[in-house]
Amino acid sequence: MNAAGYKKSPRGWGGHGAKGNSRTIINIDKNRENVKLPDWMRRKIAKIAARKDDFALFEEQAVILLAAECSTFPKQAARIPESLREKLTYQRPDMLDPLERASIAIIAAQVEDLADIFVQHPYEDFFDLKARALAITLEEGGRV
């Protein structure tokens, strides 16, 4: 019997397997000791991660969307600290500080819940709300 008769394991799954998404696991394990986040942020992130199938993908999409919103609405984006806006140009969560990453993920999850309310309003107002929330959270260092 030749090799065609044997069932081969799937290839190219990019780390998906028994442990789930290895990108997230490696990232969390690598930075766990160095991260200083308030307890309420840790609890919120844990709840969000439990609801999402792939938290790393959710976080990446939130960062990409925020970067696009900042370039589309520069007047509202001015509320967000300049250092964060510069980092957002890379559109990569791993370029951000843990507080910035957690704040973006929490606000993105909360905005998903509020999206139906803002259907009647311009998107510019919707982003203004996100920018204000992000600016306040980062300004207070997560103590909000």
C-alpha cells in the first residue's frame, strides 16, 4: 500500500489545536508577570475572552477599526493621546501597552452592545463617544 492510502493530519492550522489559539496563549504567558492592570479591567477582559471564540482576532480587529476611525475622523481622534495614535498606524495590538490594549478591547466590546442605539445617529458621533471613553480610561490609568 502506498502513502495515498493513509489519512494525513491537516497542516497549516496556524497553532489551532487542543490548546486553542496559540497566539493568545503565548502572548498572555509571555507578558503575564509584567502587566499591571486594575482588577476591574482584568475581570472585564476575562469576561470578554470567555464570550469570544478568538480573543486575539477580536483584539486585532478592534485595533484595526480604531486606526481606521482615527484616520477618518481626525477631529475626534485628537482626544486620544498622540502616542497611541502613532502606535495605531501599525495596526498591531502587540505594539501597544497592556493598558492601551485592555482599554481598546473593553471599549470595543461595550460598543458592540451599544451599536443598535447609534443606528439613528451619524457614525462620527459614535466614534466621538469611543474616543472620549478611551481618552478618559487612559488618562485615569484604568482607575475609572
